[in-house]
Amino acid sequence: MAKTVHPPAPVSRAPATIVPATPSGTVAPQAAAAAAERKTIALTERQTQAAEHAAFTADLAFGVAALQLILTIFAAIFIVRSFRQTKTALEHGELTLRQGKKNLELQLRPYVHAFDVRIAELEVGKRIKVEYKLTNTGQSPAVETQNRGVVRLGHTDDPIALYLPPEYWSRAVLGTGDVREVAYSSRDPLTPAQLADLDVPEKLYILLNGCVTYTDTFGIDHITTYAFRAHDRTTSAGKPMQVRPWGNRVDHSDDLAKWALIKAERAARSDRIGDLEIPENDEVFG
């Protein structure tokens, strides 16, 4: 059987577009405008991208700066709080240290007082003599210890003056548990009338007033005042004297203030202290 041969189908071809050329040989104005527009769009896109990048960079820099500022503020707050806490801790520590030092001073400080006060001589025509002892019952020595006592006749309600040491230096050391014997006499001899008055209840008393000034090992000044009396129908030599109801005190603020003033006056004339005479009735132990 014979094959039928078909002729090839015709190929459809689009007519070629012919771009007319200008007399000078350049592209048509429409193409140039399109190319220029594309360039403008590309340039605008690049500028927009650059602006967005710059804005992002600025925002990022602002965020970093803000974060650094916040961190700086928190750091400053932490430093201030730490400083205050440290200052408070130091103040508490200083207060504790001062309190501890004060407690240590109270525990270790010396305590000097008079005891065993007796009438040694009581005879008409002679000065009344009183003997007694001073001791340190504290836990450390009493340095630069000075004592002054005055024996006199008077009434039990007489105001007690503060009899401070005389105008000379005595740097005796009274160690812990040490006992020193002291004796003072009245300035005037005893008269028969005074002896008779001593036998009248509450009319006349033999009085001893005195004080001891001393310094502890911390360099702090201390002062003890003491007051004793004797009166009844059995007043005689060897009789113990009683502690007066007032006049016995330790480190009273008024006494310390007066003693500080006397020390300052002494220091102002320290070049003459060695030449001062010791009164006949003043005795210093040590």
C-alpha cells in the first residue's frame, strides 16, 4: 500500500520590527527617555537604600547610646548605694570600736579610793592628826597619782569644797592592789572648848575632805573625792571615822573640769613649778 506524503506545514514568521533611524544615526527619543527613566529609578532606589541604611545606623547608634546611658545610671546608683552601705558599715564599725574601747577602759581602768580612816592624835594644844590609806582596786596602774587631804573642825552640813592637789607635781604610781598610808593634820591646834563641843551630839565634827587625781594607761584623767567625819561621846585617838553622806564620788564632770583647768594653768607656768614651796601641812605619798 502506497504512503501518502504530506507537504510540510508553512512556518509562520512575525514580521521584523524595523526601528527607524534618525538622520544622525541615534536611537529614537522614546528609547532614550525610557533608558533615562530606568537610570533615575535605579538611582532613586540606591539613594533610598542608602537613606534607610543611614537611618538604621542612626537608630542603632541611638539605641546603643541609650543602653549605655541606662547602664551608666544603674552603675551610678549601685556605686552610690555601695558607698552608702560602706559608709554605714564604717560608721557602725567605728561606733563598735569606740564602745569596745570604752568598755575595755572601764574594765581595765584603775579605781583609787580612801579607806581605814582613823583619828591618830586628839589632844588639847596639838593639831588633830588623821591617818588613812589609799588603794587601787582597779585592773591597771594609776600613774601621776596626786593626793590632797584637809583635816578641820566643822558642822556636818558644811558645804564640801573640792580640795585639789597643791601647786606642785607628784608622779607617784599606784599599782593594782597597792596600798599607801597617808596622814594629815589640822592647821590649828585643838582647844579645850572644841574638845568639849566634840562631846555634844551634832555640834562639832572632825572632818576629812580630800581628793586623788590620777591618769590611767590610756592617758585619761580620773579624780576621786572623799569625805569622812567623826563625832560622838567616845571620840578619841584611834577611833575610826565614818564616811560622810555626800562628798564621795568618782569622775564627776565638775571635778574633772576643774582639774583640767588646774592642769592647764600648771602647764602654762611649768617652768616655775619646780621652785614652788610645799606647804607644811601638805603631804604627797609615793
